[in-house]
Amino acid sequence: MAGCLDASSVAAVLARMAETRPRVHCLTNTVAQNVTANMLLAFGAIPSMAVHVDEVAGFAQGAGAILINLGTISAEGELAIPKLLEAARDHHKPLVLDPVFVELSPLRRHIAREVLRLPDVVVRGNATEMAALASELDAAERVTRVTTGKVDHIEGKRGALAIAHGHPLMTKVTGLGCASSALVAACCAVETDPVIAAGAALTAFGIAGEIAAAKSAGPGSFAVNLIDALASLDEALLRRHMGERA
Amino acid sequence: MAGCLDASSVAAVLARMAETRPRVHCLTNTVAQNVTANMLLAFGAIPSMAVHVDEVAGFAQGAGAILINLGTISAEGELAIPKLLEAARDHHKPLVLDPVFVELSPLRRHIAREVLRLPDVVVRGNATEMAALASELDAAERVTRVTTGKVDHIEGKRGALAIAHGHPLMTKVTGLGCASSALVAACCAVETDPVIAAGAALTAFGIAGEIAAAKSAGPGSFAVNLIDALASLDEALLRRHMGERA
Amino acid sequence: MAGCLDASSVAAVLARMAETRPRVHCLTNTVAQNVTANMLLAFGAIPSMAVHVDEVAGFAQGAGAILINLGTISAEGELAIPKLLEAARDHHKPLVLDPVFVELSPLRRHIAREVLRLPDVVVRGNATEMAALASELDAAERVTRVTTGKVDHIEGKRGALAIAHGHPLMTKVTGLGCASSALVAACCAVETDPVIAAGAALTAFGIAGEIAAAKSAGPGSFAVNLIDALASLDEALLRRHMGERA
């Protein structure tokens, strides 16, 4: 049975983020790069997004975590992926895969399969994407599955969590799923249990969405308020939105 | 003589958009990708922006419409264009061309010429861009010309429309012309007459601009409010801004 | 000893910007493209961001200034750089280099060295980036160094300025350093002394940051208000924030 995190566990991850300010190296789609970088900064992490095959390994080796998002995968990005996988393997970096629209593209399925040869990958996708990758996920070693939707389901070797935060406006802004994968990666840089890391990221993200939605007139203002809310999170706010008493 | 659409015609197109939620496959410039995706979502459509030559055909074949925008055309994007044209031809997908800055680039003029070999293309540009492409447009088969500016002029084989909505702040935010081309493509996915489709898109876009401008302190807040306004449009709002009684 | 500009000098540069509306050709990273373009528009300049090797020279030759930002340098961007340097040299265009994260990448250091073979380059970076490039900057001919931080330091052959405007929220929004480099380039298009040009750009940018911060609830709303503030600057506002009497 899936459990849930309490506010102090989420706050503890966020506190380590604020202290250590991990850099997350993101190979991500050009649509979501800006919102992903701003979300990481609001969360207390540092984004880097180099893609050139001659420098991407160096950026990844020194990062706290690595994100591979297939949203607008380019030929250049495709060449960068083996470098990122090697950096993750050799330097023991947590790696998050976001298989955007994998159900529409044999190329993306092929790349996802290559990424999943690495053990301990965290995969964050929506239900359609996760279903399209089911056999690859079943074959992967110690994978953590993060399926986001109205309720987010996180399943790893060491446990499972269900997160019921967020707001429907989150589906009306481009790149928010992609950005949430980057937040999961940021938490993996400061929390060794990927289930707890993903749970902390998605709880914080979902609560920021609830706070932002209450102030917003539509998806445009929601996107702005979401970044403000993410930057404002503290344990008291988390507690209030998680129905806990101080 | 150019006519204009009434609110119920525009609302009918938007209602079909909300029902069918067409996916618009956009090969578009990296500056405008984010705002284009957010505008499409606010409009009720779904954006996809794959560019890799090994997957772009698959994305285009299943889409409701295709957009080709030359704003930051890359070597990779250039390779993708023949695939998009083939998908449009073989699968009868409406295709919109946005010839950004074509007056500055022989490369873009050359690509535009290739795109215009396809019949039934809709071309959306400003007066300078449309003038630079005049001979190509004259030679094109069943082209629909959409020249946007203070008044938008739409000319097709089956008629012409003039749309006098919008606000000067729309020229102060990057990518709004590009995004409007994507909205035209979205409407083409749910309305077979390209003149009516373009008219509905630009009327809705222009009215959203009027609503947003009334609330905005400058181009930054205008860009945010424009997305809120686009997501809030209904027949009553359209009617009010089109000077019609209920 | 470093001096500072007065409000009327800054306003004079902005007035020439509003009159001549220079186009700034930006080879810049895909994370910062959108905010860079919107900042340039708010400033009264026109952005163009072509990168394709077959057209980038044409775009650069007709521009008022050129920006090279290494943030997400691609193989395609790398090929474009010699074309930009040639255009700058042959057509006497001011050129600004932004060596993002150069301390993490031998590739970027190599490219920066190539760019600095051109005389009269303006380099805008943070203290870490400028320190990493120290030997290259020492070897460069008539370079202007713009080191931004809590206080911005500008050093050229003809003088030095220190600018003490801005707000800590500016470090919490992605791409603002990159955008500030584009504003420096825009000012170089209308002011021949690069020290004064950089000083005017960073004074205006810093004051816009102060105005925006006073209205903002976090980094999301700050990014929006910053664009509004930049578009609203006039001599009276500058004077008030520079502690001058009318």
C-alpha cells in the first residue's frame, strides 16, 4: 500500500536543497527549458543545459543530478545521451528520464530503452507515456516509476507513495510536467532514496500549484504565481496544505 | 470586398476546438516555442514540437494541422521540412507557413518556395514579409494569404475577410505573431474553409489582446494576461467585443 | 577610479534607442532567447536570432550590434560564430560576448579565445566567468570588461564605471544576465563609447529591477514586472532612482 510523506520530511529535503544548492544538468526540450530553469531556481537548485557533445560530459560529471527529457530530442541531443549515461554511471549521479510523447515515436522508445540500461533510473511520465514504456520499465533494473496525474504514484524497490496535491490548471501550462521531472532530479541530488526524493518534489510542486491556483485568473497568471509559490514554500505552508497541525 | 465574421461563427470554431482538442505539430523557432505552446493550450489545442528527422513525420501524420515557422530555422529543421510537406500531402493535413524575416534571408525565401509547391497552404506574415514573398504567393496554387497588422487581411479563393481587433502592445511581445500562426493552424484543424479558420483565430486572438491590454501595466504583464484572456473567451465575451447584442 | 553615469546620460542613450530602434542579432542560448527578445523589445530594440550557417552572416551584417552568448552553444552555433566575427569585422559592428559557465567548459574557453581575437569586444560575465577568462581578457585588444554582480564594474580603455543598481531577485530568474548582455549590445548600437553604452544598459536594467522588486511576490512575478518596468523607464524615473533632483 502506498504511503505519503509528512510535511517535515518534505521540508527536510527542501532545507538540504537550500543549503547545498545542487546543480541539475538538464538535457531537455527547448519548449520547457525556460520554465524548467526558473522552477529549479525557485526550488533552490541551479540549472545547466549544455548539449554540445564536446562539453556535455563535463557539465554532467560535476552536477548533483542529471535529467534526460525527450520532448524535442535533436540529433545533437541524441549524441549527448551516451555521454550523460556514462557520466551518471562513472560518477554515480542520479538520473531522471522524462519520456515525453514516447507513445508517438519509435525513436523515443529506442532512446528510453538505452537510458533504462542504466540501473536506478527514475522515470517520470504521465499514464499514457508510462503505459507505452511498460515492457521497458519491467525489464529495467531497480527503476523508480513516477506516474503523474490527478494523483501521482511513485513506485520503487523500497516502497511506494501516492501524492494527491496539485490543480487542473497545471495541465494547461506547457512544460510543467517537464519541470516537475527536473524538480525530482534536484531532490535526488540531496536525498538518496529516490522514492522519498520524488515524493518531496511532487508534494512541493503540487502544493505550490494549489497556492498559485487560488490567486490566478487563468493559465498565464497561474504559470507566474506557481514560480512565486514554489519559491515561498516553507514547513508551515507545507503543513497547512497537508492538513497537519503545527 | 472583405467581409467580417460574426461572434457566433467564431464561437462555433472555438467550440469545435474545445470538443476535439486537435494536436498542432509545430516546427517553429526556439524563441517562440514556449508562448506558442501556451497559446495553443489556452485555445484548447495540443502542441507538439518534435524536429528530429527520424520522428517528425510520425508526429505530423497524426496531427490535426501542421505549422512551419522559419524564425530560427536550423539545419535540422531544414531537413524536417520535406517530411512535413510529405505528411501534409499524403495525409491531407492543413499546413500554415509563417515566413518570419523572409525579407532578410535568401535561405528562407528558398524554403518558402518549396513549401508553396504544396497546394492550399495558408501563409501568415506581416506586410513586409508578405511583400517579400509576393511572386511566390502569386505562383502558388490555392494559397490563403493572411497579412496581419493594425487590420488583418485574409484573402483566399473563396472570399476575403478583414479583422480589426488587437492592440499595439501585441507588437511589443516576442513570438505573438508566431503564436497567432499556430492558432490559425489550430482553427484549420477544425474548420475546412481556411478563410473562416484564419478569421476565427485572428478575431479571437485580437479580442484576447484587447481584454488583456485593459488590465496590463506593460508588455510583461500583457503577455501573461493575453494567455488568461485567450483561455477565458466565450461567445458572450466575443459578442461584447464585436459590438453585437446578445 | 570608477565614475558613474548621471540620469541624463542614460536617458540620452535610451532616447537614441527609441529613435533608431536598432536590431540586435543574438546568437544566444535557447533557455534565455525568449526573455532576451522581450527585454530588447521593452528597451526599444529589435531582436533577431537566426543561427543557420547559410543565413547568419546576412542577419549580422545588417544589424546594429551582435551578441554571442555561449549558454547552450550547439555544433550549429559553433559554425555560425566565424560568420558573426567576419560580419562584425567587415561591417564594423559592435560585438558583445557573454561567456556563460566558461569555467566549466574548455570548449567555451576555446570559443571565447577565438572571439577575443577581434578587437573592441565587450565581454559581460559574472565574477567567476570573468576570472576564468582572465588571461584571455588580458591578451585581448581594446576589450571592455563588464563584470556584473551586486555592483557592476565596467572597465575599458577610456574609463571605468561602477553601477550599484539592481535587486537580489535578479539572480533568481534564469536568463537575466544573458538578457543584460543583449541590452549592452543594444546600447552599443547607439553609443560609440562601449563604457558609456554598458553603463547606460546596466543602470537602466538595475533600476528596472528595483522598480519591479517593489511590486513582486517572488521570482515569477518579478520576471514579468521587470519587463514592464524596463518598458516604462524615462528620465524622471531614472532620476528618482539615481537620487538626483529634477
